[in-house]
Amino acid sequence: MKLRWSRTLTLLPALALALGFASAPASADAPTVRSGWNDFSCKPSAAHPRPVVLVHGTLGNSVDNWLGLAPYLVARGYCVFSLDYGQLPGVPLFHGLGPVDASAGQLATYVDRVLAATGTDKVDLVGHSQGGMMARVYLKFHGGAGKVNTLVGLAPDNHGTDLDGLTRLLAHFPGAKQYLSKLTPGLTDQIVGSDVLNRLNAGGDTVPGVHYTVIATKYDEVVTPYRSGYLDGPDVHNVLLQDLCAVDLSEHVAIGIADPVAFHETANALDPAHATPTTCLNG
């Protein structure tokens, strides 16, 4: 019984971990130029003709989530952009808490801004955690399918999460789910069986014309089971990090913010014509 109550008391922070955030506070609502990214004067090169838009996870933001991957891609010649979405009034820095569908609308507006600034007709998206799933809502319901070439998901919760069963405890606490839905709808939208996820995955996981890569880790403690992040479709590449590097111990947060093996595989997905083998030595 003591163990059960211990797990129960961790329910709210565990739900909040459907994340993808680093701890250093940095961002404001309007992303600024950081280490070469979010530079709206950047023009894509012939080698990398599409800008890359990075989509943070729950509790993340446009800077902290990408202190590793954004400079990595900039150094390889990409125009890189990142947005804040899902902001709640009075909650600074920690975003991705608003309704997922509204967040997808914010992504749609931001992608249009990037396309206009760069003079391109398509972007590539890289999303961490909720960012990988929410980007699919944009593709399916907000006109994104014709504006995106590739979507890379780093530990995305494409079919929701049960957090090793913790979310099932909500049924035993009357009003708990409604309370969470009212205060932080972006969290409950990510629970297995939510209305958003049911609509998103009805009729198939993918939309035509978009290339999908999912990079998962077997040590994911947030998207559980980790295979629930995988997609099924004709243009899908599902990758387990430990199949590339058996000794890689990255969990849900690290795969998005600090893992050079995941970064290399992301670069391969963005430029498959010049892909090189991803191994432990890529770091």
C-alpha cells in the first residue's frame, strides 16, 4: 500500500514529464537569435534547401530544449528555427501546456512565417516528445501536409502514454482528470485514448507526401511503452537508439537535448541522400 501511495503522489509531476525540457531558464515568448538559429535573414543553401523548424516538448521552450541540436544543425549548414507554443497565462518558460490542437495552430502560423522569410515552399520539422506528436496534428488538421517534407520525432508520444500505468490511476480519483484538463489540457491530451489522439490516429498514422522518422529509446520513462511512439505507414522509418549504439543510456529528456547519436540520426533523416552510418562513435 505504501508503494502504491508513493506512486500516486508522483502522478502529477510524472504527467508533467511528458516533456523534453532542459533546466536552464532562458526563453521568452518571442524566440530570439541564439547561436545562429532563429535568424530570419538566413537563406537555405542548395545543399540544405529547406529550413528546419524545431518543436519543443511539454514544459520545454524554444531555447532550452534545443541548446544541443540547434547548434549541431546550424554547424552543418541548416537554417534552423524554433518556436514557443502552448503557453499558459502566468507560466513563464515552461510551455506546451495548452490544448494540443491550439498548439498545432500556433505551429501552422510559425511555419508560414518561416516559409515567407526564407522564400521556400517546404520546411522540415523535428519534434521532441509532444512536439513530435503535435506536429502530426498540424500535418493532418492544419494544412501542414503540403508544407512539410520530413518530420523527425525524438521520443514522440504518437499514440499517447500511460506513464507505466500511472495515468490509469486517474479513474480512481473523481474529478482528477477534469481538473488536469482544465488547468493543463496539453497534458491530458497526451494520455492514451484522449479525443485528440483518437482523431489524430483514426484512418492511419501518416499523411501522403511526408517522410517520417521516429527515434525512440528503450529507457524512455515518459512515453511508455516506448514502442507506442512508433508509426505505421508507407514512408516511415522507426529507429531504436540502442540498435544504433547498444551502450547509449539516454532516456526521454537526453535523447532530445544532449544525445549525439540521436543528433546524427536526425541529420541522416533530414538529408538521406548523404546519410552516413550512425554508431556510438558519432558522439
